[in-house]
Amino acid sequence: MRLTTAGESHGKALVAIIEGLPAHLQIDVEKINAELALRQSGFGRGGRQKIERDCAELLTGVRNGETLGSPLTLCIYNKDYQNWESCMSGGACDTAAMQAKSVTKVRPGHADLTGVVKFAQTDARNILERASARETAIRVAAGSIFKQYLASLGVEIGSYVREICGVKDGGVYAFTEISKAKTTQTGMIDEQADRLAKEKIASLKTAGDTAGGVVEIRVKGLKSGFGSMMTYAEKLDARLAGALMSIQAIKGVEIGDGFAAAQRSGKDVHDEIFYGENGVYRKTNRAGGIEGGMSNGEELVLRAAMKPIPTLMKGLQTVDFITKEATTAASERSDVCAVFALSVIAEAVVAETLANAVQERLGGDTLEQLQTRYNALA
């Protein structure tokens, strides 16, 4: 299976093509749009979310709500394009409009400067339009399809926000409890943490500053044996870490106890193995459901750390890469905090990675073949 996305932040549309889906998977568009609405939610989001009301359109690969086995194409039209067409058209653009929207005061922490050097550009807009986290909208839409694929096998994915700019939700939650996170404005489950996080975000907004944070993603129902230790490219933990790191602004990933495992001795880290009437089992899950690069049948537990958004309303010091003069970084319409959105995006990329791992191992031209093979696994 393969996902390819295309599109710019203020371009006409965002597009995704998914290859390799089996035939006969029922696609629920309402679920896709519900995920897109969640991605636009959360305390601290910016003005762009008031303009866009993201809805996905299925262009190919589906008939009567069911996949055909051919490439599936998804599209999200950018409503803001009508305000940018004069300088974002694929054809000839208005010179004055292009100059008015050009960016030369590159932002620290963004792709602006490195991108203009790499691609020999004179306008950082040619970089930031694709580097923008707006691209994650189409990944969330595609991720919803991968989640529906996994759900047909009994595999569920959930997440919640553990931390926002130093404010922590220190609760220990069962998988059934984390769905509560989608009903709060911060994605935190603990009420006090939710309140303190909102106060922190409001304070940062007043100061023209931004916030990052940490989300935890959990996967229930994935059977053992997905991924492999035979080659490094097949290791499931490596693939999941790479997928999460591909999200804009992610600077760290943990699986299971993660970095905390390095602070303890082996007896307090490794999950001891027992045998009972239901077969082999573990009493703990410090490995986060992955051992030796393979799923072990326990819940997958992953965390992703997001840096603060690099577009500050009170811009940081930088240089104009054309004039080389010291200046203040350009400001684009942006968010103060998008950690809630990250939890939705992270679920999408985890779903994509796991769907790929399942399809690679089990194959199947139809969903029925896939389900038969999955149910036959120990």
C-alpha cells in the first residue's frame, strides 16, 4: 500500500492517492469529515480554521461506497484559495500580488531558509506553502480510511494530550478512557490539567508566543508478528517512529517507557513472560507492544513531542535573505497551539503505517481474504 499527497497551503486543493487497498472495504465519508473537523478543533487554533471547513471528496477508487481495488483519490478544496488565486494559480499570476505575498524574512524553526537555499528560490513562499502543516489535513483524511481498514480487523486507535508547554496530564488511563480526550478543548483528560493548559495558551497568545506539547497514541487489537527483525527497514518501531517524525514540528518520539527506560535497570524495564490458561501473557507493557521490531500482541503505546509553532505573532530575530539585513521574522496567519490537532494527525500516520504492515504481511485482493488471514493468526 502507498500514500502520496500533493498540494499547497493556499493552493486550489490538497490531494491524496492511496494505492493497494483491497476491494470491498466500505468507506464512510462522514467518519473522514468528522476526523477533519477534530483536526481543526482545540484551544489555541488560529484564524485559518474559521475560513476552512474541511470536507473530503472521493474522486476515484470507490463505487457505491465500496473500494474497487484500484487507486483511491481524495481531495480537499481550500476555500481560502479564492483570496490567493492571483498569486497561487498554476498558470500566470499577477506580479503585484506575488510581490505582496512574497516572504524573504525567513522564520527561525521553519523550512523557509533551508528550503530557499536547497531549491534556489528567491521567495520563501515557494517553500512554506508545501512545508505548512496545512498538508496534514489530507493526511488525516487518508488516515481515516486506513483507520476504517484496521477497524474491519478489530484494530482500534486512540490518543490524548499528555503535556502542553510544561502543563502535564499525569493520569494513567485505560484504552476505554482516552476517548474522553476528544471532548475537551486541549485533548487532556484530567480537568485540572485541561484548565491550566488553557490558561497557559491564553497567556502565550497575549504575549505573541506559541506552545508545543506531547501526545500519546495507543493501538488496541493488533495481533503479534507485524514488522520484522530480519531487516532494519521492516522493524515496526522504526517505521512508526519515522511516520510520526514526518509530521511537521515533531522533534521526538518514544515507544513504551521510551527515555525513562534508560534510567532504570533491566528488572524494572523488561516485561516478564508468563503462561496461563489463555496462553502466554505479560503483566506489564513497558515495551509499548513492540519487541525486536515486531508487535507482540499488547497495546501499542507511542508518544510524539511537538515543538512550539515557529510562526510567532511577535516575530523572532532573523535576516532578510535577499537584502541580508537584520529584521524580524515574517508572520503568517497561524495557531498559538495545535497539540490537540497533533493527536488527530498522529493517529492518522500510525494508522497508515500499521495498515501497510498488515497488507504487506497478509496481502489479499479483497477485504474478505484479508479478514480470513488475519483471523487465522494466533
